Amino acid sequence: MDKPTQQSDNSRPGGNAMTELQRESRMGGVGDEAVLREIPVIDMRQSDQAALDDALWHAAVHCGFFQLKNHGFSVTEMDKAFAAAADFFALPEATKAQYPLRGSSNAGWESMAQVRPSTGTADQKESYQITRTRMAGLWPSQDELPEFADTMLAFEHKAWELAMRVLASFARKLGFAEDFFTQAHHFDAEDYQSTLRLLHYFAVDGHDAASGELWRAGAHTDFDCLTLLFQRDGQGGLQVCPGREAESGAWTPVTPRAELITCNIGDMLMRWSDDQLRSTLHRVRMPDTGDARYSIAFFAQANSNQVIESYRGKYPSITAADYLQQRIAANFSALQQAQSEQ
């Protein structure tokens, strides 16, 4: 199937996109953390493309989360990116504040500004978001962090290439043109808006860890088509609530392994596939000890002017820019209010 042709419904900004937020808002409780479910591990090096497509599709349909091995990233490349991220977060807060997250731009630094609809409390973390088309004035100087921008942009581009390989598999299974999602996320387009997000979850004291009132990241689904998550050994906390378990609040831990890249389906792709591919609720719990956690996420988000069209008509059409804006607004409302008052 080529790109769907139905017209964008601009008379209904966002359509029923708040369905996703309603789903999140029901998942603020602790729930059952004892339920275990296998997270599929898929070898990207297998030579049989049809078998690889089937494996990715099965994992996406039945779990929504899966992990990739033999994905093309070396340990050296990942270690270099994590070292650069740690160097950024180690900068004085006044220095980081020179590069603030700018409202709806999805680029820049924020600290404890994200409030999930599921919890109503600020995620206990800071992040630095790199959207390469929107980074003017947001890169640390060479004096502050030499080669930081080059390191991050190289890592971001390689993550984009891997994401497009996975999305091409989904395009084939959906009957779309093989390069459908590659064109929808075209790397050289001026409206490119995929994002690399560096994450630092703060160390916490025993009281905060035991209270059950705070989360490193409250329960949510991702806004994008596909997320690639890079984690460090021993820095756990990610939990998923897939399939039928989503209504019961039963959570499955995802053990971090540095050699694996953890992937999940996002809401954009769920809409594009008419719910055949399901975005999966996930969260990052507070630790039992006070250790910090670092991770890096690449969000494959369709380019701003791309229309997300439900090819069987289940959802109204919406541009990726409008969709992303309303999801950001729901999560960063306090930050945007503060900026509007400045």
C-alpha cells in the first residue's frame, strides 16, 4: 500500500488523540509488580528478511516491547555516548539552564518539568533533548563540552538508521511501500522532528524511595512511532504493562543489558496501523537504593508536516506537528505556563 490519501481533518485539531491520555490517567497506582512476562529478544543479523519481519511483527503485536541484539552499535559507541551524557548532566545547573527546553520545540534541557497525567507529580529526573533541526543556541560551547554536539549527532543518526530498518519491516507487514516510514521521517527534511533524549534520573533517599508517591517516570505511552532505548547494566527500574495486563495494572520489569537495545511501539504508529501495533504503557520506578540511573532514548517521530492517516479510518487524520504538540502540552503544561508568563 502506498501512502494513504484521505484528507487531514483540520476542523478537529487532535481528533480523539486524548484517548491516549485517558489511558495513561488510569495507571497512576503501584499495581502488581510480581507478574513476569518475557520480553522478546530479536537478532537483527538474521539473513531471512521475511523471518525477521515476522519476528518483529509478532513482538510488536503481542507485547509492544522487544529488545534487539546484533543491531550494529558497538559497546565503544554506546559508552562514548553515555560518557558525553554524564558530562553534560555534571555541568553546573546555571550552565545547563542556558540551554532550556523551549516550549513546544522538544529541544533543550529541563529538570523535573515533566508531569505525567498518570501521577500528577513531577518525574524525578532531568533530560536534554536533541532535535537536530531546532538546536540553534542550545548546544553547550566547545569550552564547556568539546565535541559534544558531534558525538551526539553521530549517535542520533545511527539510531535513526536502525529505527528505519525496524519501521521498514512494519511497512512491509502493513502492506505499505517499503520506504513509507523512511519518507515520513526523512532525515534531510526541514521539518524533521525525531529526537534523541539524554536522561538522568536522580539518586534518592530512602524516604522518597519507600513513599510510593514519587516516580522516576510515571506510567505513560510514548508519543512517537518507535522508541529505541539504550540502558546501562545494573541501572534498572523500567517496567512495562503489556497486552491484557494493562487493565489490571500488572507490571513486568525489563532487566537492563548494555548490549541490547530496548524498543517499543509509540502512539503515532498505533494510529497508523489502526491499533494492530499497540503502544505499551511503561514507567520507571523509584529504586530500592539511592543510585542514579542514566539512559538514552531515540524517538522516531514523523516529520512535522506529515499527516498521520489511519488507513482503515479508525482515527481522524492529524499532522505529526499537531499530534506531538498536544501530547507535549499535556506533559509539560506547568513549564509552558511559566514560560508564557515570563
